[in-house]
Amino acid sequence: MFKGVRDKFEDEIERFLILKGKATGQVYASGYTKFLTFYQHKYGKDANFGHFFKRIYDDLKKPIDQQENLVDIELTDYINWLKQQKTRKKEPLSANVIRLYFASMQNLLKWKHIPISSSFIKVPAANGKKENGKHKWKIEQVKQFVDAASSYRDKAIALCIFQSGLGVNEICELNFGDVQDQLEAGVLPISLELIRKKTDVHFKSFFGRDAVKYLKMYLETRGKLSPVDPLFAKERDRGDGWRITPEIIEQSFSEIAKKLPFIKQQKDAYNAARPHSFRAGFNSRLINKVDENLREFWMGHVVPAVAKAYLEMPDEEMCELYMTAEQYLKIEKTSREEMTEAAKGKSFLSDVLESDVKAYKAKVESLEQRVKMHEEIFMKMTDMSFEEFAKWMQDSNRRLFAQQTEEDKKSTPFIDDKQSA
């Protein structure tokens, strides 16, 4: 997962990153790379975390009056060094990024049972970025956002969040195996059984018809997948795995939002059309339309025990409730509308096939009569003289003509001359 940076870390650092999970682990790995760059610049290219920890442990073993407080010294130097670093755009690192890198070191030292306090370390104050309230989505605006997205991946992610209420972390953690069977069977809506890591809550949610449509279009661009492959992947492998991250989704949504005139973006504020706004949109669209506890359950929130007992219903009933709610989340069609149209299409095809079968049967019967007639003619030719055969043919033709005339009369509608006059 952290190929390209992990080769600089010892095994215990790798274990710690795994414990922090994929999304947080990637952020922390970036911070630890920065720290090693700083530390090796100060103590030589062979210096590593083991060297850092040993110096601190040795210092802590000394009598209190002889301790050098190496943790405070090194982290203060590290923060001062970070303040001098530049981004790829040649801009200083923001205070928020520096605070995040410091927090990653705090967590690592805590895991190593090394006491640390920020009271004696001058961590820069947060930038105070404005919250910039989440955009309140109208259905036609969701459609415009989807249309503005340049990739099927981003279209599918936006609709999967909007139609399920999942958080961006849950979206990133989904595997192809979570939806494979239902996708291949053409099931609508797709049911999801998940555990929200943030709260350790077991819950269910759904991808509606529109989300499934764009998800299929996206997955067709991926080729053959195994059940353990990430449902949503990066567009390029940068050495730390193919699974998409919340940061990539945030950046993609920010780029899409810039194309939309109705997204009001304040300077130095969070993107109003960030992924969480779509999760909030799911919630607000269903307020007063779906039972509150059911809505909370679909979003992975903690539900009171009494209400949770009420939600213990068969999957079919839960699915029916979602399909009723889906009409408030659709940009094209609901699952129910899609299935109704499919059923009508099958019925129409069935009627056409039945009509064709009847026509072919009539043709077969006509051919059988012709064959029978030719067989009879052949038999008469062999049993009669020429004169007798000629007379028989004349009589047969008269009978056929009379029979055809009678059939034509039956098939012609009767018109009353008096009424027509």
C-alpha cells in the first residue's frame, strides 16, 4: 500500500500504518517520509526511526535532572524545518498540514509509549479555514454535477454517495466482491451490508438504479476484476496501491465544482460540493419522507436499541422501503421504473414471438396442403388415362374455386347498403 515510502521505514512503522487503516495510514506515511528527510539531513543518510527511538529511550533512562528532553527538541526542530519547506507549487506548507504531520508523530510516539506534550512545542495555529456550508442539492443540480464529471468513475462515486448516504471512507473501502453477484444477476437496487469503522456499527444501505447504471459503465473500463479488488480505483498507480483515497475524491469533486456556476465557493473555504455534501443531500432529501431511524440506519449512524429491533426485517421488505424512497433520489429512473420497463419489454417481445409462431404455423399448414394435393395429383396421373385425368383436374379446380370464394365471403366484412346510404 505504501510502496515508494515504505522502503524507508522499519517493520514496526509498517505495522503501525496498517493499524491506522488505509486512508489515515497514507497521510501518516507522508508525514513520516517528511520526518525522515528532516532527520537524515540532520544526522546522516543512515539515520532512521530506530536511531531516533533509541536516543529518546536512552535519554528517558537518565535521572530527571540529567534528561535533555530530546522529544521536545527534535519535534521543535522538525516543525521549524517544515515551516521552511515548499509545496510543488513553490508555496509554504500550510499550518494545517504542519499540524497534521505533527499529529502523526504524536500518535507514533504514543504507540511507542514515549510521553509527549504539545505544551512545550510551538505548533502553528490552524489556518481557520471557513467551513463554507455544504451545498444543498436539488435533483437537477446533482444531474448537472454528474454531467460535468469527466470520468465514469467520478460520476459513479457521486451517485453512489447520493443514493446510499455512505461516507467517503466507506466508498473507498468497498471491494468489487461487495456488489459482484448482484451486478452480474442484474439485481436492482443493489443491497450493501457494511460495518462503519468510525462507530463499529453494522448497517445496510443501497445503490439505486442511477448509481448502478454509472457504476456498470465505470467498471466496464476496468476489465476483469477479482472480488478483492477495490470497487473504485486510482486512475494511475503512484506506488501506494490502486485503491482510491478520500483525498483523491475530494480533489476530483473540487475540480468538478469549478465548472458549475451554482456552486458558491468562498475564498479559503472548503469545497461546498465536497463528497460529504452528497451524503447530507441523501439525508435531507428523505427527511419527512422516510422514518428517521430507518434513514439513520441506512447512513450507518447509531440507532437506539428499540428502533434497531424494529429494523430487523427481511431483506425484501427493506428493499421495498428503499425503492419507495428512491423516487426522491433519482436523476433518471428508479429501480422500480427500470424493472417495469424491462417487464413490458419482455411482454412485448413475447407477443411478437407468439404472432410470428402463428404465422409460421399457417405457412406450414399451407405447405402441407400443397404437398398433399401434389401427392394426390401424382397418384391420379398414374391410375387414369389422359382424358380421365383432364376431367378430374377440371372438377378439382371448380371445387377449389368454390371453396376459396366461400372463404373470401367469410373474411369480407358485411356492409349494409341501407346504412351506408
